[in-house]
Amino acid sequence: MSNTEPMVWFAMRATYGRNMEAKKMLDETGVESFIPMHHVISLGKGGRKIKKYVPVVRDLVFIRTTKEGMLLLKEDIDFLRNIYIPTAEGKKQAVVVPDEQMDNFIMVSGSQNEGIMYFRPDEINIAKGTKVRIHGGQYDGLEGTFIKVKGAREKRVVVEISGVIVVATATLVCDLVEILNENPEK
């Protein structure tokens, strides 16, 4: 048995909306982390509109480390908590995100494109979509599910972090979309 644990992405909560504080602490210690952000327009003093770049979910932060590293980080940053999802056996399991899935999620949510949309996992039925890969453009190489999402006129490619969050790309040119694993029996 190897004594080196693999690096994985953990979905974590920074209680009381302290995810930006957690990210700063993680950056200072050299731990890779990611917080999905988006632009929001709010009213400032005198009714002036102010455009801010803020977290999509006020307590969500993804951390890439080993299981042991995550446990040590939770000791050092006492407001970090794991996000759990139920298993088939009815137990709870910490959310661990595969690198490829996280890379796709970061490609979409890190793009700062104002056309992207975020959803809770229960708002999107991924099973109704078609697995696709994008060739060309800003999302070149992205793999996700091509599906119609509420609030959008056209289908979009979505990437889901199971039980945590779903992000949908901005509108795409259909010529860039390749269908993967198409079932010939349909």
C-alpha cells in the first residue's frame, strides 16, 4: 500500500459566508482552491448601480488536497466543513469531485462570461440531456450534458458537481458540439 494519498477536490462550506476569507488563507498556505464567482449589480449610495464580482454561493469553496491534508486544514481553519451527500446505503459521504469534472466546471464558471447560469442540482434533470464535447471556442474540450435549462431559449451545455451545484454555459454554436456515446437503439 502506498503511503502517498492522491490529490482530490473536496466540496467544502465556509460557515457564515466566509469562503473568501478561507480562500485567502488557503492561498497563503499554497493550497489550490476555487470559488465560483459571478457579476451582480446592486444599488449603492444615492441609488447608483454598482457591479460587483461575488461568490455564486456564499459559503462554497472547492479545495484540492489529500484526505489527510483536508483534515489538517479543517483543524487550522475551524469554519471549514465538508459537504455531504447521501449514498445508496443511506449513509452520508463527503463530496469528492474527480479532476476531469472539476476542470470542466472551472472552465465554465471561471470564464467570467455573463451568459453562464447556475442552478441547484434539483433544478436540472441531467438524465434528460445528451453527453457532449465542445470543439473550438472558449469552451474547447469541455465535456458536459447538452440540455434545455429554465430561463434560456436555447439548449446549453451543463456541468454538474453532484449534489452541490450545476453551471450552464452561455449560448453555443451547435457546430461546435459533438455528441458522445450516442445510443443507436433510440
